[in-house]
Amino acid sequence: MQQLEDHLGDIIGKARAMKNVTPTAAAAAAAGLSETEYTALEETGKSAKRPNLAALAPLLGLNAAKLEGIVNGWKPAAQDLSLWREIRVITTTSEGTTVNCYLAWDEVNREAALFDTGLDAKPVLDIIAAEGLDLRFIFITHSHYDHVNALGPIRAACPKAKVRSGSKSAPVDQRNKPAEIIPIGGLRITHRETPGHAEDGVTYIVGNWQEDAPSVAMVGDAIFAGSMGRGNPDGELARTKVKEQILSLPPETLICPGHGPMTTVAEEKKNNPFF
């Protein structure tokens, strides 16, 4: 299983930025640390002196018990992807950045959809070739470079594949349409707008799997196992949209994030310090 995307320092740093707790003195005082110690904690996730998370968490809008869970090594349960026929996670890395994209397809007619492209087209195209897939759509969760870097070569290799995104600057025929339901073989794909980490943030819901496997939420960077995406334009909007559009899904829904391990709605409602 992949490591969590965010350590303790990442989580409290994101939360502090969302709550606009600046400078760091107030957060350091709540944690019972000097400003130097607190800054090191945010940077590394470690501290020689145990921080007072019970006092720090409410200042930052976090759940103290769930934050302690992260410190104590919580990870989501490993997911058995054989329940979903078919889905693959493809993880690519470049210059210290690691990102997930996902291929889903109908196992009978081999129609497929790609959710984001990752940093390198080759592993995506290798699976398409090995499985004999007909790539029909490329769904973009948001337009940050690590999620779309391989879009050009994938489109060149699969010119019939259509692109969908939430970007207002995308060509009209590539924009998601309200209430649109897109079939990929027997699968059905819908979308929910989840801005906050990115202005064009979208979550795609893949449903109608064989043998009633749970729906799958392709969330991009809206939420991670135990954390969430940095609120680039608007952290509170990001948190609100995750609550309304993702954590409102059935508890067994599989969450496929852009970074870190897969998780479920139930796991995140129980263990994510932001919620």
C-alpha cells in the first residue's frame, strides 16, 4: 500500500493556512512548542517534544482524536480491486512528484475511461494495449500539471477518445454538462463539482458495476486518505464541497485520490481530521 500523502506536519500546515492562523506563534503556543519547534513540526511531521494536539486541533479546525490517530499510524484498509471489473491505479513519478491516475473499463466490450493522465503516458498506453481496450473518454479531475501532463501523448495515441473537464477555459465540447450520464459499456459515469483545491475541481462517480460492486469516486486532490488537498483558491470551500459532494456518498464508496492510497467514504468520515 502507498504511504499516506500527508504527514502530521502537512495536515496542520494546510489547516493553519485554511484558518489563516498567522504568524505561527498562536499555533506554536497551543501546541506547547517554540515557534522554531513548531515550524520544524510542520516541515517534517516530527517533533522531539510531543505537541499538545488536543489544544492545537480546535484552533486549526481539526478533530483532535482523528489527528492522534494519524500520529499513531492509521492507514485505510487495503482495497481488493478484483471487486471492480475492471479498474487499475497507475502511479507515475517525476522530479519528486508522485501522482495516481485510473483506468476503468467494461470487462465485456472493453470500452474504457481514463481519469487524469499522470506524468507519463507509457504505463497507461501499455495497459490499454495489453488489455485490448477502446479508450472512449479521458476525464480530468482538475488541470494541475501532474494530473494532465501526459494528456498530449495519450490523445495522440488514442485520437478517438473524448476529453471532459470542469475547466471554463476548455473548448465547449470538452466541458462537463449538467446532469450528464456517460456510458462506458455497462458502466455509468456522472460528475459532481468539487472546487476549492482547484477552481475546476471535479469528482467523477463510476457506477453500475457488475455484481453490485460499490460506486467509485475519482476525486483528484479534493480529499486524500487522512487529509485533503491544499485550499489553493479557497480552503473552506474545498472542505465544504468534500462534505457535500463526496462524504455524502454511500459509506462503501471507493475513493480514488490523486495522491496516496485508496480509501472509502466510511474510512474518511471516521478517521480524517478535517471532517
